[in-house]
Amino acid sequence: LQVFKLKHFTTKEANCSDIYNLHSLRCLHVPDNMSSKINQIGRLTSLQELHCFDVVEKDGQRLGELGNLMNLFELSLRNLQNVSNSKEAMEINLKGKPHMEFLSLSWNMHVKDPVNQDNQIIDNLEPNKEVQRLHIHGYNGVNLPFWIENQSLDHLVSLHLEYCMNWKSLPSLQETNSLRHLKLEGLFQLEYIGTALEQQFETKKIEDTWLPPFLSTLIVRWCPNLKELPAIPCTLELFVIEDVQLAVLPRILQKCNGGRKPITEKSQLLVLHIESCACLTSLEEGLLEQQEQLISLTTLVIRHCERLRHLPKKGFAELHHLNSLEIVACPILRDVKTKDSLLPASLKNLDVNPCGDIDASILMSLQNHTALRRLTLFNCTNIEKLPSVEVFGTLNNLNDVSIARCKNMLSLGGLGAVASLRVLSILCCDKLSFSHSTKDRCSFKLQKLRIDRQALLSVEPLRSLRHTIDLQIGDDFAMVSLPEEWLLQNAASLHSIEIGVAESLRSLPSEMEKLGSLQSLHIERAPLIQSLPQLPASLSKLAIWGCDPMFLKRYERDIGEDWGKIAHIAAVDIKAYSEGVRFIYLLLFILSCGS
């Protein structure tokens, strides 16, 4: 036997005493905490993969048991706080395991180190220089292991450091040419990477510190004391920063020739994600002002930067390959004073949610952006009206528009001019009404229309719809009847109708039978409906939940007095009212308003 995998076990089933007799075993995959129950695991000398080995203060299950496993190339050690001393750490002989490719070292971060021996223990857990992927979790020591500090791991490709609570600094690792992926998470005391800020300012050589020169992925999360990052290399493809104290973004590293003249290289950055940076006030400095170098950037996300005031001076117009832009919860952004568009012509997806003074400017910048396919507006209280026909009429590929919680929006403007629109969602925009509706009729053929109030069907361009396929109406408590005229003008195409909590709905239109393409009808929480009109022959699915018990009896399968009216429908699901059903539906609807 070479591979042993066990996914689930109970305490009574866990008899691991004889596993050590499997001398040819190479891969051992067992549930968490089970490896510590394996006696004399050191006898499995052919073992190559050992996951989740829990260090236990017990003979036969200590760290030294792994000293003879010289063929390991993947090893995960947990609960290293149970290592008794630095000598025991040395006995595992990680440095002498020449095939080691992946090593994970994990401490219980909630267990303190009263005698401060973690520093010595981690130093003695030095891996072989051939290790390629390294993960350190929950280490409570103050000092980094010397073998990271001196950058001696010549083949290290991936480094993941998380919840090492007491580190205040990290080396820049600028000499680690092999490193491609660096992830720093939960380093709550971390203040700087590379040279200390004070020393940088004294020597005026901030540019002399940089990150590994061939780095491809950099993720920095939950480091609330980190105030600055070194310059990022041109090779970086994914850059994520979240919950850090950066006041400005780092710059893209510029190399120098022999005469110290900067050499501008094009960045390979594809994705930039900035989130919850409470001290970030401006994007006028840093890498987003180097847009001429960002020739590969396709995705830009800026979220929950509540003090952010300034976009780059030219907006994002020079990011010529940007496909997706998301700006969420940056409420005090100021308008950019430029005559040119804020957005690049390449943009396909735009999500605005909300962006202070720039909400309206961004919408006006959409004119002639023929690549745009998806537009999402959420909680944009500064927007009262969508752009005109002159703007929307140029968006030849826009097929999905979602508008939610724009509580001051009065009009949909020239939205009807978007001939390519196929999916439209309007939720929680209570001021949209017929009185503010434009005279512009619609030119699109919707596949899906999702609204939360029937009254929106009287607002242009929804009023003029003729080719809708799927209609969803949310929790309209005031709806007494379905909009018969609107349904009939969409009769040729309408396949599905779904209605949420409709507590006031008393009846369905008498001419429902004319909806000759209707296949599915679902009505939720409609206790006042007493009977159904003749339904179309095309209908194959009928669901009415939360109905009156008398209604349920009337349409009971095979024996109800009106069962014959719906007997032709293949799938019928009629249920009496259930508080649980209503709660679940309301919850889903509320969540949908925030999606």
C-alpha cells in the first residue's frame, strides 16, 4: 500500500496503532488530529506526504519522531507550541530533508510563549534550501527566523506568513530572486517592510528598497500598522491590499542604467484590489499615476476606503486594457476636473456603489463606451436621473443593468435607447414613478426583468416593453392585481412570472389564458386569492405558496372542485402559508438588494 486516505472517522473507529507497519506508504491523508494518534510514525520511512501532523507532548508522538523521514516533500506541522525545547526542534532535521518542496509550520496563536523560546525553536526548524513553498502560521516570537532574515532559501517560490502577532518588520526579500508569490495576512504589529521609514527618510533612498524582483502575486491583508510598501516590480500580476494603513499606494519600480537614468518598464499587473485602507486619501500618487506603465491592467477594485478623496488626475482613462472597474463605499470622492472621459474605452463592467461627487460624472463619461456590457449602481443617493438618450444610445453592447437602493433616483433617463439590453434589475428605488417618467420609449428586448414594485411597470421605458421573457416582482405588499395590459403586450414572449410576498393580491387577470408562451407561474404568500382564471395551455409549472386553506382545498389534486382547471399542468405545487417560508423569502430578497 502506497496511498492511505481517510476522510471521516469516529473516536471509536480510530485505531491507528498498526499503520506504522505499512513500510511502503508514501502518501498519508487523514483527518485533522488523527496523525497524532499514529504511534511510531517515524517507521514510515518511505513517506513523501504528511499533512496535519499535530505535535503532542507524549512519547512516540513528538516532533523528533519525524527525524528519519528523509523522503518527505510535503509536510504540515501543527501545534508547534507543544515542542518542549529547541533541541527537540532540531531532532526533526528539516534542513537534512533534501526532497522537501512544501513546509507548513503552525502554532496555536492563542497560546502565549511565557519563556520566550519560540525564537529558538523556529530557528532550529530551518528547512532545506530546496524548499519551494513555505507557510508560517500563528508564530508568537518577536524575531523572524534567521533563515528568512538572511534570505538563504534560494529556491523559495511561495511564502505565506499569517497571524504572526509580534513581528514589527520584515525584510524586503529583494535578493530572493526565486520568489513569485508573497502573502502577508494578520501581521497586526507589522510597521514596515525593508528599511525602517525613519532610516529611509534620513538617507533619502526610499527607492533603494524594493520587493523581490520577479514577484508575480502580492497579497497584504489585515496589517493595520503597515504604513508604506516598497516599490513593486514590473513582473507583479496580482496585487491585493486590504486593511492596511497606507496613505499612498506604492510605485512601480523603475530600474536605472549605468548612468542612474531611470529605465521605464511596462508593468504586467493584471488585477489590483484595494480595500479598507482607512488612511488612503488620494490616488494622485503611486502606481495609478503611472498609467502609461499599466498596459496589462484588466481589473481594478476599490472598496471601503472611506477617506479617499482624490482619484488619479486623469481618472482611469489611460488604463487602455481595463475591463472591470468597481468602486464601492468611497463616499467622499471628489469630482475630477477634466474635459476628457474618466473611463477607458476598453471598459466592459462598471460597478458604482456609492462614490461621493463622482457618481454623476462617471455616468456622463459612459458616452461612446461601446465595449461596456454590465452596469451596476448601488446606493448612489446622489444620482437623481440616469443619462440621456445621447449617452445610452451609444452603448451598443450594454446587456445587463442593475440599479438598487438609489433612493433619490427619479427617472431612468434615456435607458430605453440601449437596444442591446437583455437583463434589467431595479430594486429599492422608491422615488421612481410615472410622474417623473420620460417620454422615451424602449428599443430593447428583455430576457429578464426584476423589480420590487408593480408600479415600476408604468415608468418608461418599462411601460413600453413588448418582448420580455422572464418577469420577477419582489415583495410588493400593495399589489392588488397583476398588470393585465402590460402582461398582454408581452404575451408572445413571456415564459416565466415570479411574484414574491403579495399579501394584497386578490386575483389574477381574467385573460391569463392569452399568455400563450407562459411556462412557469410562481406566486409567494398570497392568502387573499380565492380562485384562478383559466390558465394557458402552455403552462407546465404552477407554484402558489402561502395560500388560504380553502383555496388549497379547492384545488386539491384529483378531488378539489376546481382541480380540473389546472389538471393539464405537469408540475403543481400549492401550499398553505408557512411563517418559515415567508422569512426565508424575505431574507433572500433583502440580500438580493445588496448583491
